[in-house]
Amino acid sequence: MKAAFARHWPEYLSEAGGLGLFMLSACTAGIVLYHPVSPVLFAIPSELARRALMGLWMGLTAIGLVYSPWGRRSGAHLNPIVTLSFWRLGKVPGWDAVFYTFAQVAGAATGILIAGIASRGLVAHPALNYLPTIPGSGGPLVAFAAEVLISFGLMTTVLTISNARRLAPFTGLFAGSLVAFYITVEAPLSGMSMNPARTFASALGAHVWPAFWVYLTAPPLGMLLAVELYRWRRAPVVCAKLHHDRRSRCIFRCGYRT
């Protein structure tokens, strides 16, 4: 444990910083698009249009993080279930998976904290309330099913694209595009989480935990189903990084080194 932390702490810190920036970006987008004093709210009254802009904003954020220096170093999982999935595939050592999970949760919570301070409370307005992911009008069961489906879709896409020689460099683009699409189309059903660390951070800021069990159980179920299907196909897994940059150290069981 100590040896893993001593050797790999830059990767853990990069992962924490990446998810912290993701949450800070989400809060900024929420203020711009949904706060009652924002002129954008009146200029674009359509909820669907604003949700599409939110999706575009967060999709570009995800893409930027994957290809950023932090993302190239850590692999830009930005989600403990992505890390868990690659651990299940034998690409992430156990202690690295544990420390990545702690880093992701801490990074997300720190991003929410900074957003609250930097916005001088704007993100705490009831219209935003730290952007929680909560079930829509269909209730927790619909949200659960939706989260399983989108999590399955994301992990299937990541595994398929990242392990295709010609498409692998574009994994971040595919993943970010899915994030944008999901926010636009699926968010009314579950709030579009796929990420327990992201949901935990918003719930911590807002002090509300509606149907939190959905976001702890559905993303792992969806992504691990995708993993098992991929393993059943006996398809290769080269690396746990979403973007393998040969200039950056890789701490995983990486096939690019063989």
C-alpha cells in the first residue's frame, strides 16, 4: 500500500484534480444556464435547448480532461466505476484502484466546495442546489433502469473504441460525445450521473440524498455488465487509460509496453 502510494501519487493527484475540474465546470455551466439572474435563462427559454447546451459544455469538458496533461497522466477515468471496471479486466492493480477511488471522491467534493466559495453561493440557489442527480418524474426505478443503460453504453463504447487500433486515439471524443448526448436526452430520467463520486459530491453540498442508492448500484451494474460481455467475447484490452500518451508514464498493466 505505502509503496503504491509513494510511486503513484502524481497519478492519484491528477485524477482528483481532473474530477474536481469536471465538477467546477458543471457548476459554472449550471449557473450560466439555469440561475434565475442569468440572462441566458431568459434568452433561451427552452429547457431542451439549455439541456443540449449543458450537454455540449460538459461533453467538451470531458474531452478536454481526457487529452489534458492531467488526463494523459492518470488515464482520465474520472469515475470510480470506470476504475472498478478496468480492475475487473485485470488492468488496474488493487491498491491503485483503491487510491483512485479515494482521489475521485475527494476531487469531486473539493470541486463542489470550490464552486460554492468561488460563486459566492450562486450554485447553492434552490434553482441549482449544487446540481444534484435525482430521479425524474418516473421515480427511482425508472432512474435505476436508465442509469444501468447509459452506464452500460458508456463502458461498451470505451472498451470497443480504446481497443481498436485506428480508433483508440479518439476514445475521449467518443466518450465526451456520449456525455453530451446523455445529458441532452437522458437527464430528465435520472439526472445523468453514471458516477457515484459525482452524485456524492453534489448531495454533500446540498445536504440532500434522494434515492442515493440508485447512483451507488446502477452504474456499477451497467458498467460491469459491459465488462462481462466484453470478456465473454474474449476481446483484448490493451490499457486502462482512455488516452494512452507514450510521453506520459503509465502505471497500469499496459499492453503498449509489450
